Amino acid sequence: MKMVNQLTSVDAKSPAGKVVGTFTVDKETGVVTFTPTDKSYSGDVVAVKVQAADTNGTTVETTYTPKITPVVPTSEDATSTDIQVPLKQVNLYSLKVTAVCQ
């Protein structure tokens, strides 16, 4: 398969027209990849149309429509039973201080 249009990347946009990522096409494999670039955006992305042709010139066309779902951080409570990092004690009275007065 060869790509009909030789572009390898194009901006991916929200329905409002804001650039939210990039579509890239691997020229060797034809694999289309969407990479989000706006970490604050979640929602629909305008579909990209992909067209390829075989060695006989027969073309096929499809669309790829990703949807960005927000990441919801989760956590579980954890406790420590012992001190995980040993404390270092320094005796300030044993330090030698040298002062030069003029």
C-alpha cells in the first residue's frame, strides 16, 4: 500500500477548532497514530480521513475518530510501620567554628 497524499502528519482538532493533538501516518505500514498534545483537553476529536492505494492504483478510504477520555487519578491509603529512611543526627556543639575578625 502507498499513501495517496504524502503528508505524514496533520493537526488533530476539537469540534471547536482548537488543536488538541497530531495524527501521524507511518508511510511503510500505513498505521495511523493519534498523539494528544493538550493535556487539559478531553472529549471528541474531529475525524481524520485516511486514503491508501495498492500497487494497481485501487484506493480505499476510511476515517479514524479518537475520543479523549479524562484520566481520573485514584489512590489507596498506605501506612509504614518502621522509619523508611534513617535519620541522621548531628551534634551542633561538636562542630568547630572558626571566625576571622579584622
